[in-house]
Amino acid sequence: MHEWALAEAIVDYITKVSSGKKRFKRVTVKLGELQSIDEEILRFSINEILKADGIHVKELRFEKVPAIFRCRNCGYEWSLKDMEMDEEIKELIHFVPEAVHTYFKCPKCGSRDFEIVGGRGVYVVEVIPE
Ligand SMILES: [Zn+2]
């Protein structure tokens, strides 16, 4: 289970940076748009692990990080929502971000030589003790 492993890593991180504190006002986690994460499952998993570890987090906040692409040819930057695509391709891209190169090209110059500069990965950006 993808979300469960992520949840373990997140709780692990919280434990490490807070030197054993057990009560937190807020924890904020950024989720890349290109990661296929079910937020509800992730939230549930984190809460279960926190409970088992005797840690209390008042507010667990998720923030979506939009996917950003940058053309290596002309430098143009665009986001996933600027592109028109059907649901099937959207799904595929969530599982295999590299597949974007097969389906897209730079909206400005038409080059397929572009990089993904945002929207990948999951990271904890804020751990505020109570
Ligand atoms: Zn371009």
C-alpha cells in the first residue's frame, strides 16, 4: 500500500524533527499533483500511525503542489491544467509521470524536450508543536 508507506515515512519524519514531542498544533504536508495519492487514505493512515505512537496532531493539513513543466527549447513554463487531455491520459500520467513526453509538447514552440519542474514528490513543510 502506497499511502501507508508514505504515512509511515511522514510520521517518522515528524518524530525525528520534533525530538520526542507528542503534541502538535499543526503539521503540513505538500503533495505533488503528479503523485497518485488518495488523500483520504493517506490521512487515515497517518492518523492510525500517530494514534499507535501516542502522538496527537490537532490539524493535519495537505497542500497540493501543481505540476509545472518547462520547455528546454524556449523556456516556456506551463501547468497540467493548461493542457487539454482526456481522463485516461490524465490517469496514466499520474502513474507514470515520464509518459508526459509521449503525449505532450511545448504549447508555445512544439518541442517535446521539456522537463517536469514541479508537482513530484511528497514532503513535510511544517511541524508546529503545541
Ligand atoms: Zn518551447
